[in-house]
Amino acid sequence: MQVKSIKVGNLETNCYILSENGNTIVIDPGDEFLKIKSLLEGSRLISILLTHRHPDHIGALRDMVKFYGCPVYDRKNLEERRYDFCGMHLEVLYTPGHTSDSVSYYFYDYGLLFVGDFIFKGTIGRWDLPTGNFEEMKKSILKLKNYSDRTILYPGHGDTTKLWDEKQMNPYIKNSL
């Protein structure tokens, strides 16, 4: 699987483009539709996945749907289970805390976990915004104990990290697991 990351919008939201066998998934089209579109040339966009619906994660969503006509998936229409998107296998995890609709996507064939604003390198997402909840965040963090330390975390902002590193250095995770 090929993973491209592009920073979009004023908050430099990470928009991810995942491709395999000619099929492509976009995660969190936060802004700058034309910038994202330029990276999709020659691709067959099969779906858009949203980690949550804060404006900095969905700013280009309307243009993406209008242009590509592909389905959009998020907490509203996904169950917490495994899915096959044209050969791309993923597991949906409900990870509320930053927002009540926060979802993470684990591509288990590759050990890649797209976490939105749930976890950042060295910290976690804010829980003081509308629908945020620290108690729910703690429950979501506990779900990470089921995943390999080699799992790579792809956050909504900032750099990627490994679950092992977060277990060692992230105080919220280190003190929870």
C-alpha cells in the first residue's frame, strides 16, 4: 500500500491518500480541493473516510464528493468491525474523546492506524471542545493495548509515530496502558 500525506488548510491538517492495486482512499480531505485533486490524477477514488467532522478535516469534502461522486464513510455509517474496500482491508475503531464521532482506521495488513485528532506524537487531542470528553478519551486509549507496538500512527496533524514510542513517551498513553 502506498500512503501519501499532504498538509492542507490553515491548521495544516494531514490529508492521507492511500493507494493499492489502482484503487484509492482519501482520509480527511481538510481543505484545498485542487491540491488534493492533483495528487489523485490517474487514480480510481473508491471512498473518502473521515476521522471526525471538525471543519479542518472536511473543508474539501463537498468538492470531492461533487467531483468524484464517491461514498463518504464516518461514524454515522460504519460499525466497529472489519471491512474490505476493494481489497484494502481495514478495521474501524470508535475512538471518542476528542469528539463523540471520532473514528480511527486500522489497515491491519500493514499495521497502519489513522487516528485523526485522537492521538498526536507525544500527546492526545483536545477534549475541551464541543462533544469532547476526557473519560471517553481514556476508554479509547485503552483500546490501543490490543495492537502491535510496531503499529504506525497517522495523526490528523503533525508527524507520524509508532505505538511503541507513544507507550514509552506519551504520558497519556504510558500511564493508561
